[in-house]
Amino acid sequence: MRLTRHLNIRQLTSAASRDFEFMSYMISKATSVNKALDEAVPLCEPVLKIRKAMRYTLLSGGKRVRPMLCLASCEVVGGQESTAMSAACAVEMIHASSLIQDDLPCMDDDSLRRGKPTNHKVFGEGISILTADALIALAVKKLATSTSLGVSPERVLQAVLEMAKAVGTEGLVAGQEADLAGEGVSLEEDKAGLEHLEFIHIHKTAALLEAAAVIGAIIGGGSDEEIERLRRYARCMGLMFQVVDDVLDVTKSSEELGKTAGKDLVAGKLTYPRVMGVEKSREYAEKLNREARGHLEGFDSIKVVPLMSLADYIVNRQN
């Protein structure tokens, strides 16, 4: 009976997926998020230059994968988009701050992001560092306002703690430090190359995607069991995102990517193609996609389709 139930769920989900227009869904969610982000950082005094710098990165386009993941996770556990929009914006603010920091000369030293000059190239390093700080502070403030949307203070606190974990030494910061430490290290020197690489990207990339899904589920009223399943789904998604990113970095041009191609190779960074080759990396991404989808079994067969489709979109993306 259990096997039959799972087969029926898969069949229903497959049928629903065929009728689901993911790109329309993605554009709709991105439009809603962009509007909310625009309203969250108005151009006004004081510190007008900081606000311009915040808006420059925050509103510079992008796929809005993380806020979309937050909204879809809220909806799959029975919540509403409007309830999770502040949380989705908070997640994107954290992501924007990490991009600014990642591009700095002392980090990845990049001059191109989303087809435009990076933040520090336009506003200077000092303003960029302050901008990243301001975005983190605004993200906390934005998430905390979820109490005014009917979310209990206990759940908001749980969500804030999840976001803090994703940013600090249990998440982004740890991943970035390990990434810097791995620059120029040969595979012969780093005997645990794949293990080191997984550590970097579980923390640097997957942590924020995981937080996006978990925060959405918390805000949406999900049970502990639902939250943990979405956590495991998003962790697979985060690793898959980075594997695909690494493959694209060595197979696409800067024009196609909207950022400098081949920089990781030049910097001698640990990447999946460097450790296991391009084809094995692609196979690994497909394996992670199957695992991610497996963690979604048991959710409503209609409501889960956006998350299923998002996983397929990530593994097949071309930029």
C-alpha cells in the first residue's frame, strides 16, 4: 500500500508538472519580489549614496531563486505568499550582501556581476562594505516584521535564528573562509579535495538556499517533519546549484554568464570539474536532482510542483 501510495503521488505530480508553466510561475514570483524589494529600499535621505548602492545590487536582476524557494516552501506547507514576502525579501538581501562581499578585491576580486560592473567598481570598496552591512541589518529588520503579518513571535524568532546560522560561522562565512584557503592549492596537496569542496559549498552556497526553504516553511506554519524534509531538499539543491555553476564556468563565455568566466580556474580554486571532470560533475548534478525530488515525496501533489520544477530548472540552467 505504501508503494502504491508513492507511485500515485509520483504519477499525480508528473501529470501536474506537464500542465505547469514554470517560467510563468518564476516570472510572476520574481515580479512580486522585485516590487517588494523596490519598496523596501526607497531612495531618500539620510545616507542616500548607501541606498543607491543597496538598490544597485539588490535590483540588478537575477533569477530570484532564493526568494522563490522561500515563497514556494511556504505555500507547500499551506501558507500564503503574502505572509512570506518579507521573509523572501530578507533572504534576497542576505544574498545581495554576499555577492557584494564575494566580488571585493580581497575576496574573489571580480569586476562583472549580472552583466554589470560590480558594486565596488561603481561605488568604491568602502561604500560597498557598508552596503553589505546595511543589507544584512535590513534583512533582519524585514524578517522581524513578519509578526505584523500574523506569524507568531516564536516562529519569527525561529526564522531569524535560521537566517543568522546561514550567514555566520555555520554558513556563508565558514564557506568563504574555506574557499579562500583553497585558492592555489593543488589536488596533490589537498588529499581530501572532494570533501573540502563539499564543505565549501554546503556552507557558502547551500546554506542560504537551505535557509530560504526552511524560513518559508517556518513562516508558513509547517510541522517539524515538513521543515526537515524541505531542509534536506534545499541542501541537495544548493550543492546541485554549485556543481552546475562550476560546469558553466568552464563551458560558457562571460557574455553568456553575465559574469567573468573561467576565473576559478585561473585562481586555482577547487571546483567540481577540477576534482571530478566535467562529465562526472554533470552526472553528480543529476544525482543530486533525483535526491532533492525524493525529499519532496509526501507533500501535496499540486502544491509541490513548483519545487519539483525549480530543481529541474537549476540542473538544466545555462547561465
